[in-house]
Amino acid sequence: LIEHIPQVVASLLVPECGNTNNRCYLKHGRENRCERCACGSCLPCWRRRAAYRHSYESSRRSEEGTEVHQLIHHWISTGGQALEMRPEVRPYFGSFLAWVHDYDLHPNGQPGQGDWEQLEITLLNREHMYAGTSDGAVWIRRGRTPLTDHIVERIGGPNADKVLVRVDYKTREKPDERMFNDMPLQGVAYERCTRAMLPDGREFDPPSTHSRAILQLRPNAYSFKPML
């Protein structure tokens, strides 16, 4: 909270409200206030804010990631229609569209059209008792752009016309690229699932992919990293 040092110093002059630990917002929502709400200006309120900042930031980033996933799913499944979005998530969606443009990918609009073989579904491995949600599997086709040619060559070899890649979308708030060790492990776990399940409970065999990849979306750019 270094940027808030002036407010913290000023809080020494504010009488304690006595409502710092109240959670009445659970009843009326954070957008409304009542006489039992914490003032947010006295020293105890600032102490609590500092103590729980990590939890707030984690929740905020999780909500933004979920919103970006929803925007992407809607865009793919409706033939490229974009939902209204908050300014905070617009840059991430813009990076997704930049990836779509660079690889000349087409949304799914109608059955049998578009490049996504599978959208967000639950994948199951009953033998080892785990499940997870896969963001999607997309066909990358040779001949569309130099980037698609490079990916198809690298994954499928010189004779492949297209490759099916299971893509996991990750948002990163900082501008620099950074990957983590558990990302490829998650992709391998998805690929070893033997069943896929829709929200209504129906199950089917998931599509077998040629590779997994991470699409990291940052406010200023993206990184597309196949796991070979």
C-alpha cells in the first residue's frame, strides 16, 4: 500500500468508526452503504485493508479471468459477436483477437463451421479420480499465415495440413511474458482424460489433439506456446 501512505497518515486524525469488522455488505451489496458500514478512512479500516489486500487482489484477478473466458466463449460460439465488457478486461480480449487475426482463426457461428473443434467442457479421468475444465481445442491450418505454417510444421511435420491444439487461456496483468511449471502439467492431465461431460451431464469421447498450448493474454500482447 505504498501508494496510499498519505491516506494512511491522514487516517491518524480520523476517529475510529467502530464498524471496521462489520460485513453488512453481504446483505445490501458493496455498491450500497448503511450506518453500520466501515468508514474505510480510520486507521483500523486501513489496517484491515492492508491485511486483506492479497485476498482482494486474488479475487479480483480470478473474476477478471472468468470474465475473459466468458467473452471468448461467447465470441467463438456466436460467430464473432462481442459482449459488452468492462474497461478492465477489454485489453485482454483485444490480445485474444490479435491472436485470432495472426493465426487467421474463424469463430464457430453454425454447426460444422469455424476452427474450434471443442469449446469449454469438463474432462474426466475416472481411473485416477480427477477432472478439469478445458478451455477449448482449435484447428490450426496450413496455408493461412506464416505463423500457422510454422505451428503446423513444428507439431505435425512437413506433410500435415492441419493440427488440433488444446488451448488453455491464461490472463497475466503484468506486461512481461512469464510461464509457470504447472501449466504444461495441466495440459498433460487434460490429454489423459478419457471422457468429456457437458453441463447437462451428457458424456462423450473427447477429441484427441496433436498438442497442447498456453495462450497467455496480457494487456499489451499475447504469447502462444505449444507444449511439444
